[in-house]
Amino acid sequence: MSTTATAAVLPATGQPFALQEVTLDDPRPDEVLVRIVAAGVCGTDMGVQAGHIPFPLPGVLGHEGAGVVEAVGSSVTTAAPGDKVLLTFTSCGTCPNCLAGHPAYCETFLPRNLVGGARPDGSSPVHGADGDLNAHFFAQSSFATYALAEERNVTVVSQDADLAVLAPLGCGVQTGAGAVFNVLRPTPGSSIAVLGAGAVGLSAVMAAALTGARRIIVADLVDSRLELARELGATHVVNSGETDLETALKDLTGGRGVEYAAETTGLARLLEAGIRALAPMGTIGVIGAPAAGTMAAFDVNFLLNGRGIVGITEGDSVPQLFLPALVELVLQGRMPLEKLIRHYPFDAINDATAAARSGEVLKAVLRVG
């Protein structure tokens, strides 16, 4: 037995997606078959399309899936047919980092999520007319009408959840909000700078607005995004194309610098400016992912009075705990996620990716089923 689905297949680097009929295996004991309702378009998907991430092609991408469980494997206990679910990253569950509650830093994160193109045993769950396709992207490949996920990357949400709004929680929103809630943790009266007002950065802004931070400073090049940042909780905004970022951050904090910063763009020059603008004992979270080999320069002596730099993946979250909490904040209207989203029909996936790539939209979400 198998499931027939329509998938957006990326045939090669730099090529558009093409809708094709595929078949999916029946769930293995630890797998969950999900009928996809919506899927967010993330910069990581476009990074594969552009050739910046070495995921093997042709393949099926998509890693912000949301849908309804159709079937579960024999050992699955946390989801059942009919459940609404969000899909996110996967992890091994047995390495020291997973056991310590940090699955985003799983020792096998890259092959299991980003670059493997197959299950850990080398098999593909998705098959096209010409044979196996590279899939299992973030253990889901949710640019399809159905996805086969692992139990570890499935989170059940309430039946009244609007999956077309919640889909981006699986990666982009989780990453930005988790960086603030789980890692930086701004203290009451503190200042935090968010560098970049894309979907990840604005998710960090929404999270920061729910903390005791007194100053939430957002930097970007696009004035419309800065205005939206104000709507979402920023107290100050800086157009970093019109003013020196380091100077602006220090001026807005009385010369002291910011206690916390989140660099979300992957631009080394912004990371360097953010480091230089840290107050003593300040911390900057590195979230944006530039091309491999990108270097940033900083004065080592500047760090000696307690300043810190920390890399952050997926908000350092435990998805089954963190995603339901974010869902509640969205449902309560405290994280107005809908302000970031523009919806596209599934067959307009190339329009959605083009709009996301150009910056025309902050978060494109495909309505799949």
C-alpha cells in the first residue's frame, strides 16, 4: 500500500518548482502520515533552490508543514488520526544534547534535516515516476498534499487552530521567538536590538514585546518593515542604510549599549556592529545563516568584560512544549502572526517563492489542502 500525492518537486538548482504526482510509503512504526493543509515558505527552502545548501536534487522541500493526521505507525503514541498537527525539525533523541533537552542541537541535525535527502537508513519515503526522489527534508518534505513525518517532529495542536496561520511556527517563528524566550531571556528594564525585520526578526520582536524589556530596537533597510515592527512592539526603529547602526544603538541606550541583540539576517557586517554595540555583560544571538565560510571580525578584548556571542538554531526549543505555547499566544491575539503572512494557492508556489525572495512578502504560506 502507498499514498498518492501531488508534490512540488525542485528538479535542479536554480530551477522553478514543478507539481508532480508522487507516491509515499505507508508509515513505518515511528512515522506519521499527514494531509498537508498549509506550508510556510522559508529562507532555507530558497537556500536549497539557490544552491547555498547542499540538499541533493531532484527533491521535495518544505519544512513548515501543518495538517491533519491520516495514519500513524504502530509505535506512535503522541498523535492519532484526525489530530491537527504542526511539523518542525527532527532529532535523534538519544545524543547528549537531545537527552539534555536541546534537540535543535542534535549531533545529527544536519543529515536528519538539511542535507540528507533520505531517512537515516538511506531510504526515501517519496517516489516519482522515475524512481526515488530526495525527500525527508526536515523529516517532512511538506511542499506536497501529503507528508510522511517522524513522531519526533510532529506536535498536536488544538482542533480550533487555524493551520493556515500557524504553519510558520514550525521553523521561522519558532526560531525568532525561541531566541528571545529560550536563549536571550531579556530581563525587566533591559534593552534588546533585533537586527533584521524579516519574518524571523519580527517574530523575535513579538516575543520581546511579551517580556519586561524596556527598549526594543529594530534595525532594517525597509521603512515599511520598520513601521510594522512598531505595530508589533518595537519601541525604537533604525534604518541601518541611513545611519550608522553601532552609533544609533549606543545613542538609544545612553551610550551604554544593548544588553541583548539578535542578528537575524546572516550579514557579517551587522553581526560585527551588533557585537560592538553590546553593553558590558551583553549577549548577541547569531540566528541568520550566511554561506559557509563567512567570517566576522571582532576585538577579543572587547568580550572580556562579560560580553557573549551565542549561536541559535530553531530557537533552542523542545517543539512539543514550545509550539503549543506559541499557538496559545497566537490564539489569544498576543502574537499577531497574521500580520506577517500572505497566502498563495499551492500551484502558485513559484510566485510565492519569488515574492519571498524579493522581500515583497514577509512570510508566504501555501494553502495546500
